[in-house]
Amino acid sequence: MSKKPTKNVLKELATELDVFDDMFPTLLELLEEKRIIAQKEFEGKMKMKIERTKDKKSYRDIQFGKKDV
């Protein structure tokens, strides 16, 4: 039986997600400024990736025992 995460663990996770929320758009801006990729191109690639993987089980689902829906 798995334990419920402590508040500290949840707070640390939330803090890490906040950092990723800042990092992601910053990285996209840098790639655009350097003319490596345009936002529309990036969004298109992300949509394709999401579409390809939407029916696959993720590592998180396996790790935390999420049942198939």
C-alpha cells in the first residue's frame, strides 16, 4: 500500500513545476530568437507528439498503478 505524499513533497513538486513553467517559454523564446524554430512549428510538433502518444501508457501510469480507462 502506498503512502500519501507529505505536504513537503507536494510543495517541492509544485516548486519544481513552477520552475519548468518558467523554463519552457524561455527556451521557446530563445529558439525563436535564434531562428531555430518558430512557435507555430513547435506547437505543430507538440500536437503530433501528443496525438501519437495519447493511447500509450506512460511511465507515470505504470509507476503509480493507474488502470486503463
